[in-house]
Amino acid sequence: METLFRSYPSLSVTSLLREKDPFRNPVGYRFREGVRVLTEELFGAMDARRIASALENIVQIRAVQDFSPAQALGFVFASRKISREILCDSTEDLRELDDRIDRLILAAFDLYVRCREKVHEVQLNETRRKVGLLERLYSQVEGG
């Protein structure tokens, strides 16, 4: 989870980590819960629904913030190093772990792209709305 928070200013990290109340700190809460579920699934059943929900809780927030894709999804990549430090005695365990992390990475990337597409769609629609408004105003000034 530290990797996830490292991309934020130190003052933000303190409040994200310190405040546990989900209503006072919804972002920190969503991050903590998401990381908890992802960790459980990485070393457990790999339930696709739980993974999708946990990733969504984190990636939706990261996708609308001012992060590059690498920064937004770096926490998933970091799970490989962290997991290897904690566990894995055999080469077979490492292969299975790598496969599981690769699935998490791909799922996170797909979700990130969908979220960014939605952000751009909203921005485009807002621009179209403004242009339409300006055209109407201009036509009123020219005609009136």
C-alpha cells in the first residue's frame, strides 16, 4: 500500500493513511480496502469479481488524477517485488505468482483505459456543449 501512496504529496499521504473513517477519508478507505482484497485474491482464489471491484475502487480514482498510466498503475507492478520478498520458495511458486500478477496488471490496465476513455468522453461532450452555446450566442448577436 505504501507504493500506492508514494505518488501523493507527503501531507496527503499522512491524511490518507491516518484517517480510517470511510466518510472522512473515502479515498484512503477505498485504497486500503482495494489493496486488502487484491492481496487476499493474489494469494487466494483469484475471484474475478472481487478483483474487478477492488481494482475499480483504486483505478477509477487514479485515472482521473494527474498521473501518467505508469504512475497510476505502478502499485500493481510493485506487487511482484513485494510478493517475492514475502513468499515463494520454489520456481513453480514464482511462475504461479507471476501469472496471477500478470492477470492483475492486465485487468488494471483495461480498467484504466476504460476510465480514461470515459473522462475524455465527458470532456469532449462538455466542449461540444460550450461550442454549441457560443454558436447560439454568436448567431443571436449577428442576427439581432
